[in-house]
Amino acid sequence: MLIEKPAISVCMPVYNGSKFLNAAFACLAAQTRRDFEVIVVDDGSSDSSHELAEQLLRSTGLRGRVIRTENRGPEQARDRGCAEAVAPFIAQYDCDDSWDATYLEAMAGVLERHSNVGLVYCDFDEHFVREACLVRKSHTTPWINRALAKQIEEDVHIFPHGVFFDLLLQGQVLFPPCTMFRRSLYDAVGGYAVLHPTQRISLDWCFGLRASRESCVAYLDKQLLNKSRHDGNVSGNILRTAADDVSVLETILRDHTLTASQRIHARSRAATRCLDVAYQEWSVNGDATIARQWLVRSFRHKWLRSSAILLLKTFVPGSLVRAVRQARSARTNTGM
């Protein structure tokens, strides 16, 4: 019997995610669009993720396979899934998140109707587990500047070629589980981890930067994803995220085809993220020497007044800083 080729490949990296897999497969099984395959990449889990994923594939009747690899990182696992994908469209799914039942139908529809769009992403709700709060991403500032896009349909806004790249440089984020893109675009930019094969954070942003230079990006103004924020999220490490952002930006800055404006935005962002690392090293880790090294790196990109102020603070003895903080805390506690 001839098996029809899927239109969409859903790539799902998993690392010790067995507690999420039942809900994840239930979500996939509920999709209104059915012409998709599921590629689960078990990124060296030590729990029963591999066996459970295979069992759930059989019990849900979904087409797909489970691949087991050594632990290398989530974006490296995404790359392995994309390498195995056979469909023209690729959707990234994280097992601790959940899609609306119409997610695949709505997202693929944008790509099918607009051949100039290489990547589409949607609005989502962000659930912060520890704080027990829910935030609609489009209600945060800044999230998306639709004034720079052309509204093609009621809910579809298309950014001209290269425009979304500038937004990403200025702080726009692009989470994989709310994106769908063409396999041809993925092949053109070389995947998530091609430039930083051992890095574990910021590679989704790096992919977005390169993808947005290759093709138009569309925003679907619908909340189709519920994203979970919990202690297991790798991106929750503020220091590592900032440091890896700098690595990505410094790689981008080596590209001589950047425009003058893009180079200014990239240097400004790199300087700010270097400052973020320096502050964490000084205030949290108490390492003034490392903080100064990051501040020097920041100045190479752009002079920032806040970086200069922090540099002066790093020469203040740590004992004095602690004493001032304790005094402030005491005044606060006594209501003075």
C-alpha cells in the first residue's frame, strides 16, 4: 500500500521528560490536521522517555519514530530531528508545552497560502509554574512591532525580507515551539547548532537570526501555544543565557554583509548582554575580576554609562559592599 508523504514533520526533543509525554502525545493526537509525522529525539535521557515515547506512538496510532542519542543539548536534538524529517514543513514541539488543537492546521495554512514566507510564528500564553501566573506574550512589551509588517489577512502579518532580523537584534524572541518553517529554509541556514555545536543556550535565537535574513517571516496573531516555565528550563540560567547571547552576536558581527544599521544594533545588544554577565558575576558570584573582563568586552562593542558605573563598583572591597547591603536590608526590615 502506498503511504502518503506527510506535509508536516513534528520534531520533539526529549530529555528526562517521561512525566510530560502522555499529555504531549494526547495533544498531538488531538490535532485537527492529520498529515504529519512525529520524530521524537531522546537526548540521552536516564528515565523511561525512550520506551514510553515508542509505546505512545503505537497507542495513539500516530506516524513517526523515536531516535535515541547521547546527551548533547535541545537544539542539537532539534537538528537530529530535522535531519530525519521528510516533510516540506517542520514544526518544533517541546514535550512540556501544549498546542491548541488547530495549531498545525493554522500554521501550515500560512505557509501554504504565502510562498514568500519561510517561517511563521504565533502568539502564546506563558505559564510560570513557580509564580502560578499566566501571561499572554502579546501583552508584554516589547513583544512584536506589527507596525513594521504588512497585514495580509485578518490575523496574518508578514515582515518584509530582513526586517525581522533587526527586531531579533533588538530583543525580539522566537521560541521554537511556536514556529513552523519550510525544510528548504532550514537547509539554507544550516540548522540550529551549526555555528556553535557545543553551546546549549541561545541557539534557537541564532537560528532565527539567520533564518530571518533568508526569508520573510510571518506572525499569526492567534494564541496557539501554552508554554510552561519551570525550574527545568535550560534558558532559566540568566548568566549562561547572556553569555551565550554574546557568543551568537559576535559570530553574527563577523558577517561582512551586515548593513551599518544592523551592525549598530548587534553591537549595542552585545554590549548590553556583556554588562548583564558582568553584573551577575559581580553581584551574585562575587567575582570582580571576571566581571571586569566582561565589562572590557562590553566596551569593545559600545560605551555604556551603566558599564562604566559597574566597573567602578568592582573596585570597591566586597566586605564594604556586603556591609552596605546588610545595612539597607536592616533598615527595610525595621521600616526605617
